[in-house]
Amino acid sequence: MNILIVGNGGREHALAWKVAQSPRVERVFVAPGNAGTQQDAENVDIAATDIPALVKFAKENDIAYTVAGPEVPLCDGLADAFKAAGLSVFGPSKEAAALEGSKSFCKKVMRNADVPTADFHEFRDAEGAERFINERYFETPEDVPLVVKADGLAAGKGAIVCSTRDEALEAIDIIARQKQFGSAGDKLIIEDRLEGFEASILAITDGKTILTLPPAEDHKRALDGDLGPNTGGMGAYCPTPTIDDETLRWVESNVLVPTVHAMKRQRTPFLGILYAGLMMTPQGPKVLEYNVRFGDPECQPLLFRLKTDLVDIIEATCERRLSSIGPLEWDDRPSVCVVMASGGYPGKYETGKVIRGLEEAAKIPDVKVFHAGTKVDSEGNVVTTGGRVLGVTAMGDSVATAKLQAYKAVKCIRWDGAWCRKDIADKAMTAR
């Protein structure tokens, strides 16, 4: 069979690489892909958001299943368009994808399903949000533990953590007046700031059955020690020892199951990847957000460890018979992914920098370099095209060994301005 992966990031490279390992697959296409997918699959010059062109390509190339990597095409209705054309797609409908596309929708689903999350308030303009802040924190302007969020999609950067009234008012101005996140800021969510440590729990669901994946931990902040601005993710590791089996079962019962049932009850059944971003608070796990696709970079260490044929899982999900898939098989060894980024990211950065050392890194055992922001230029060089450029992923007998292998590969790779965090997975080796 032929498989189409939609997207051009590290997540999509990992998906293409894993799908290509299936003995059932003849050809893997990636639209539009990157320099890495060009090596492991076949790139197609179609934007991830050009849904009509994707449907046309899938029809003309006998695509059995399409896997949507990023959230934007899903929120734009990719699954609906494919279904209308009689094509199978792994991913939720436009209505169900609103779990990620609208924080307001997501919060209301969780409230109705009694899923633990932070208290929140919704505003349609800056004035109302500012009035709320000024009135509620009139007497305590230096103690304002809040998060101000753009309601819509903002590439993982639409949440501003605040500690004072001035910071909250500035966040409102940035989102609602300056429109730094565009139309995503047409509506605001202000919620109580949760304290604890973050964890990512992903599950595959066909709307009835739920298969929970091993917990992973992302590193959102740009700098070591979880300092600096938020990013799309600077690295991840899997599994995280901070989530034990008892906690994982609790999250399944109190977060994933009620959410899937709530979506079914309101006639927006969810199919695909349900990603719960959690804050592990002293009061127990609480949901920060839902994503409706694999996280990037969590996808890379997860799929690196997966031994079950991913195509079998995709097919069973699309045919709503996920219950027929037995327990998923995983490599016992942990994996670590270190993101290498362009100089200046997550702010302004330059592109077109020639990347050296990829061949050397590829020779290191138990290492795979997943490409995110890359392309092959007219001279045959692999060059940078984005902020997050590579996801250097490794496995080892322990988290420490996996980290050592990943950073050994990182040292092989260079381009002008390249940088990364140095503490990915350190939390796994530090007692809570």
C-alpha cells in the first residue's frame, strides 16, 4: 500500500521513517517534506494546508491512508475533505480538532467531562480582560499567578505565564491589541497558573478504544533549567519516570476516558492521537491543554521505541477496530531527543545555513537524526529553513546513556549559529 504523510517537521520525518519500516508499505510520500524525508521517503511539493491538492494527489496515487502531522490542516478540515472524497485519514474531524484549535472549546469540554484543569475565564476583547485583572488583583498587584492565552492556534507559543498584574496586562496587550499571534488572539483565555512539573501523555483512539502510549516529557523553555521564552519544544525523552503506573492509570480513567466519552456524547467523536499536556501539581495531575496530533518533539523518542507496526495501528484506528490491536510492543530502552535550533530562535533567525556533520552523526549506534527545518539546496547541500532544525534522537540502556549518545551526535553536527539545550532528560536523573 501507499501512505501519505502531511507536514514538513521532525514529527513528520519520524512518522515517515517508522511507516516505511512496515513490510506492507510500498511507497511513502511526504507533503511537502524536508531534506530528511527526502532520504527516507518521497517528497511531494504540496503545502500541508493545500487540502484540495492533497485530496487530488491521494486519489491519483492510490493512497491507502493519509496521516496528518501538524494541527493546522486538521483544524482546517483535512479529515472531513478526505472522508467526503472516500479516502481514509488518520486524524480527527474539524469539529473534534477544535480540542486544540480553540482553548475555549477545550476548556468547556473538560468542564463538562469533569476533567481536572485550571479555573479559567473567557474574554472577547482586551478591555474586558483588563477590567477583570484590575478588579480581581487591585490589592495584590505583585501576586498574580495567571496564564494568559490566545484562544486559537499559535504554533505552541500563544500562552504567556504571568506573576504580576503588569505582566498580565502586558500579555493581554500582546495577544489582543498587538495581535502578535494574529487572529488566534481574537478571544482570550485567562486561567490560574498551575505549579508542578509537566508531562505529556498521548493516546491513540478510534472514538471507542483508547491505547495509552508511554509517558514522555517535553522541554518547552528555550534555556537550560527551564528558563527563557516558550518554544515549540527543545527536546523530549521517553518514558519519563516521573509518571508511575498508578498515575498513568489514574490519567487514563480521569482524563482520557471521560474526554473521549464527552466528545462522543456531543456528536464529535475523536479519532487519531489525543495528546494531554499535564501539569503534575501537589493536588494531582491537571490538564494544561489538549493537542490533536503527535507532539513534536515527543513523537521522535516515542516512535523510536515503538516495535509494533505503525501501519497496523493506523489501519485499525481508521476502521474503528482498535480493540483488535493487542498491547503495543516497545523497546525496553529509553530514548532522548535533543532539538538543535537556529541562532535567535524562538525569536528572529536566519535560514539557508549549510549543515555539516550529518553523515558522521548517522554512524553513531542507536542514533537517528530527524530533520525539522531543512531542505536540499540547488548545490545539493542540506541547509536550514526553520527555527527548530534537527531532532537528534538516541536510545540507550538508561536515560543517561541515551542522553550521552544523543549529545555525542549533536557534537558532530554544525552550522553557523547552531545551538541546543544541554540539560535534556536531566529531570529523569534527579529525584523529585
